[in-house]
Amino acid sequence: MTASSTPAMVELQGVAKRYGEVNALHRVDLSIAKGEFVTLLGPSGSGKTTLLNLIAGMITPSSGRIVIDGRDATTLPTNRRGLGMVFQNYALMPHMTVFENIAFPLEVRRLSKAEIKRKVGEALELIQLGHVANRKPRELSGGQQQRISLARCIVYNPALILMDEPLGALDKKLREQMQLEIKRLHAELGITMLYVTHDQDEALTMSDRIVLMNGGRIEQQGTPDTLYFRPETVFSAEFIGSSNLIPGTVEIGADGAYALNTALGRFAAPAPERAMKAGEPAVLLVRPENMALAATPTPAGVDGHIEDSILLGGVVRHFVRCADGSSLIIQELNQPGRPGAHRGEAVRAAWQPQHGRLLPPAPAG
Amino acid sequence: MAQSSAHSSSASDLSPWTALLLLAPLTAVMLLILIYPLGLTVWTSLYNGRFSFDAYVELASSTLFLRVLRNTFEIAIGGTLVSLLFGYPVALHLAAQPPRKRTAYLIMVMLPFWTSILVKSFALVAVFGNQGLINQFLGVVSGGTLNVPMMFNRVGVILGMINFLLPFMILSILGSLLALDRRLILAAETMGAGPLRIFWKITLPLSLPGVLAGVLINVTLSIGMYITPALLGGRQDMMVANLVDFYTRQTLDWTAASATAVALLILSGLLVALLGKVRGASGLAGAGA
Ligand SMILES: Nc1ncnc2c1ncn2[C@@H]1O[C@H](COP(=O)(O)OP(=O)(O)OP(=O)(O)O)[C@@H](O)[C@H]1O
Ligand SMILES: [Mg+2]
């Protein structure tokens, strides 16, 4: 992990948060390196905001230790943690102009008038909104307001910026534009960023590292590539990208080669990272883009018929219904002269055994 | 009520507008108990055997009226300021409470409403009077040398008044404070702002609409105050309403009484308009949302 090579900006040690009977966050260990862009990704209620607010100091942990920039901050009040935060609803002061809003954190730091003027000017330049300095936040569009709240955050150069779904209220186009803008600021300023989202595409686009949360726990963490290509659980595989999951029981040959016995047949698969026992239940993951429609019998494959085919521009998606009633998704590149697949046509979904991945079965419930 | 039915039947004869019909009883009641007496008062102030503005001219040159008028404004503004001074911290504290606790505290704030103003005034005498709790205590502590007169003077009037004014002030300020987005405070905290700066730069400016509403209500309520200055004030603390009472019951000068009452009405109307303007301007400044 990157965290071990560079000094940590944030370190959570066994941090947990309970609300009465609700365990919002189970003991979490997490380390964020200086200059890293980390995304907290997870479904609603998985504890992302809780984790972020614990770091910001808006709530205190039920147990564990929080270290920020080498200093124990577990009980430090929010206003002494020296960090920045961008809120989903922008949280701009409605009674102050854009200039006054951005100047606020500088006034807190008792900078001279001249210096405040210079810095606010620079920040407005950076987000290309110099012309709205004298307006009230209410006189700006949602995207502009969010850029102002970003400027208010970077103007005082905090070492760490926390963002809780900052782009949630924006439309798709604006969101993509802002994602690039935030990435650019991160690259230019070298600030450590912890970004909360429940949008997997946003997480894949922006992050150095994704921390995937599930039910108040960290399910898996790693680079976007790691999470996409080497998910460790069914939850990870399903949350990021789309996936074909075939349940069965593990079979280990005399030469140690793994295979999975399923209702659809026996499929060879690469050895899992964590060894499994023969006879143990497991799930075989094959990404749709690693499956293809095959005309002739192939070593690994499932027979079925096409239920639907949809064209997504550069790619085509086939939904294949198998003999046992389960369905598979196949994604192929769309090329001129591609043979058409007809609804109801009998086909064979095939894949290279090395593209399969054995996962432990999803916990019941 | 005879007038009411006559009025509504004529309205229904004219048209099938049910809205008008439904409004008719209320309109009649308002005519009967507000507009008619008011008109009568204005009439009495202008007509005394013949039609003239003499009563107003006399009023404008009467030192008694001018002194009473000054008293009235001093007491009304003073009482309002004291009520603001005590009310703001209470509202601030209430806003910080969890909802259930806040409801309990609010009941305590509203309690004075359910007590007769007479009873409250006598209760105040029992606490603040020369023989009251506080002075008895001071007497014991100082060996009988210390006695602070707090009743039947300016202090007494203000004490009695804020007892009545405070709930209005607290409720209007609380409304503004509860409408304040908590995330603004959290945002300010993450930027490093301490509690004092947050109060001066965020909480106070954003609660100004409530403050102005509270001040407006307090000033209008206290300007027409009658029982409190009569019971708890001294001879020097006569307010305009007491002067009206003096003219009607002591000197039986109905023309002067009417003119005084109309003058009071106009003055408080002007004050309300003025404060309303200030409030409207601050609302436009965006402090509302
Ligand atoms: N103040 C609170 N009191 C009680 N329970 C809470 C409180 N705040 C959060 N929770 C619970 O803690 C869990 C985690 O909530 P959290 O807000 O961290 O989720 P999240 O991942 O941010 O979800 P979302 O994507 O919907 O914002 C949820 O089950 C939530 O109901
Ligand atoms: Mg959240």
C-alpha cells in the first residue's frame, strides 16, 4: 500500500462509532498518505459520512484513536484540526458576498487586509469565477456555488480536504466537469483529499485509492484497477462494474488446479489468492467483457439463448438466459459487420478460464 | 347581530359570491367593535359643539402631554432593549436544546401568558417591593440600612413590562435561530472559527430578522401599556394610555382624551411602519433564508 512509503496524513486506529443500538462504524483501521486522493465508496448507510465526520471532529468516536498529521486529534475540537471541508449543500454563508465567504477562513487566520484581497483574488482566478466576487451565493448557479465552496476551502491551504458527496446535487455534465476540476486542483496543489461518493464511476475516475465500505466496515481497499480486476468479495465485485457470478463448490485436482462444480457445469479457474478447501462453496466471477458469444464448443462455456441485446455505442450487451434459469451478461466490442444476434437464438457464452476468479460465497442474508 | 344579517343578505342579493358571504360576519364584527368605536373616537376629538382641530393644537402645546409622550417612548424603548438583552441569550439557549427539552422550556417561557397581568403585578411587588423578598434580604444582610426602591418607579415599570414582553421577544428570535442551517456553523468550525467569531459573524447576522420582529412587537405592545405603569410606576411614570384614562375619568375632558388616543394610534402606526421598513430592507439583504 502507498501509505507505508510516505508519512500518513490521517491515521485511524480501531475507530468505531455507535449510536445507541446502531453500529454506524465498526472498528476501522485506515491510513491515508500525504498527497493521496482517497475515495470512500459504498451504499447508503454504509458509514461514509460517519467516517468523514469523525475525522472532521463533528462527532467523537466511541472507541479508537484518530491521528492527523502526526498529532493525536481524537478529542481535538473541529476548529483546531486545521482541515478543510466541502459540503454537499455548499454551506456558503447567505449573508456574505462571494468575496467575504472566501475571505472568512483568512480572517480567522488574522491575515492582513491586503493579503486577504490577494489570496481571494487568486482563489477566484483558480476557479475562473473572478467576475462574481461581489454577488451573494444565492445569485449563483449550483455549479458556481460549489466552485466557490471549493475556493473557500483551498484558499487557506489546509493539508487535508474532506468532501462529502460534493457533486451530488449537480447534473451529470456539470458533475463530470467538476470532477476534472477537482482532479486538476489536487494535482496542482498536492493537497490530501478524502472524497465521499456512492457513485462508482466517480470513484473510479478520481481516486488514487478507493476504500469500499459496507455496513460500517471496510470491505476492501485498493487502486481502482485492483478493485475492478481483483475484487475479494462478491459485494466488491457487484458494487464496482457489472459481473457474472456463478455459485458452486470447489474442486481441487491432483495437480492442485482449481475448478468449480456448478449447476451449469464444471469450470476450471485460477487458484484464489486465499486458499480454499475442496468441497467448500464458492462463487465464480467473470466480467461481462471477458465473455464472448462463441459459435463452436469451447473449453469453458455455458449454453443458453439470447434474451435481449442492447447497443451502447461502442459496445454491445447481450443478456443470455441459461438452461437453469440464471442469466449472464456478455459485453462485446461493437464493430462494423458484427454478426447480428437475434432474440431467442441459441448461443454459447464462453470465456478463457484465466479470466475467471474464485470468490468466497456472499454471507447469508 | 341584526346588523350582521342585514349586511350579509344585501351582499347575497347582489351576487352569488360565497366568499363575500362568508367574510360578512367577521367584517360586521370588526365594524362593530373596531371601526365604529375608532371612528367615534376620531369624531369626538374633532367635534365639540363645532368642528375644529383645537384639541390637537392644545395637545401639541401641552407640557403634560409632551412629558408623558417622552416617558412613553423612553419606557417603551428601554423596556424593549432590556427585553432584548435578556431574551436573546434565552433564545440562544433554547435553540441549542434537543427538541423535547426545548418544548418543556418553552412551556415555562409561555407560563406568564396564562397568568392575569394583575396577579403578576402584585407578585412582582411581593418580590421587588420595599417590603419584598429582595429588600428584606438586603435589610437583614446590611443590618437594616440598605433598601433599594424597585417598585412604584421607572425600574418597577420596566420590570413589570419585560415580564410581559419577554415571551414575544424570545419566540421571534428563537424562530430565526431554529431556521439557521446548522451546517453553516459546522463549515465555520472546520475553517477554524471559534465560538465568539461564529456568533458575531454568522449566528447574530442571520438571526437579525427575528430580532427586528421581536423589537417591533415589543415596542408596539409597550407603547400602549396601561395597567403596568398604573400599578408599578410612580407619578412620574405616566404613559400615554394613562393620560387618556386621566382625561376620561379625572377631568372628564372627552375631547382631549380622544385626541390623545388618536395621537397615540398615529404615533405607534408610524413607528410600526418605520420598523417594518428596516425589517423589509434587512430581509432583502438575504438574512432571511
Ligand atoms: N445521528 C445519528 N443517530 C443515529 N444513527 C445514525 C446517526 N447518524 C448516522 N446514523 C446511522 O449510522 C449509519 C451510517 O450512516 P452514514 O450517514 O455514515 O451513512 P452514509 O454511508 O454516509 O450514507 P449516505 O450515502 O446515505 O449518505 C446509518 O445506519 C445511519 O442510520
Ligand atoms: Mg452520507
